Amino acid sequence: MDYFLTVSSIIIYLENRIQEKIEYEELERATGFSIAHIRDVFVTKTGMTLSRYILVRKISNAAYEILYNSQSIMNIATKYGFTNYDTFTRAFKRITGLTPSEFRKKRPPVGKIKLCACAFGIGLLNPINREDGNNV
């Protein structure tokens, strides 16, 4: 079975709710699959776990706002569901290799990336996951 439409619909669902808490029950209803099946299909087809994808997308969008929005870093973090500055900073550094403050100062490239065949979004250009040395 080809899961192209399933993965695309998951990505679009997540992108439309990136600033919200992702409700897996709602995702199950939207796709017609169990969360276990969604996770299995997603990691098989994308090479990334669903939770990792959500984190990367939240951090990518927050990174864009850090560069192009004068709001405080904590306000931006809160917008993407982080209630603690330290938690946000650790997650941000794990994805970008920089703390949010360093990111704002160094201004690495952030732009439009292809998420799937039918969707584009904000992304880190040439991101490196400093935790394990692999691209995210």
C-alpha cells in the first residue's frame, strides 16, 4: 500500500496546528488510522519519528520568528508550546546547534522548504543536529 497521501495529510494536519498542542486523538480521527499505525507509517516513510518531526517543525517556526520578530524569546517559545525557557533553549540548541540568543545574533539562514509533495513551510536551511551529528 502506498502511504503518500497518508503522510502528506499528517504533515498538512501538523503544519496547520504547529502552534497548538497536537491532539493525537484528533489526528486519528482526521486520518482514520490509530496513532500506533500513524507513527509506524510516518517513521518508515520519512525516516523521522512523529514526535521528532513535530519538535523540528516547532523549532523551525520559532527560529524564523526569532530572526524576524522583535518579541522576546520566551514569548516566541510560549507560542510554540514551551512553558519553560530552559526546556525551549535545550530543544532549540539540539535542533539548530545554537541557543536562541546565539541564533538571533548569528542569523543563520531560514527559508522556505518542501515538506512533502503538496506542502511547503519554514525551515532551517542546512540544519545540523548537533546532538548526534546528523542532519535533521
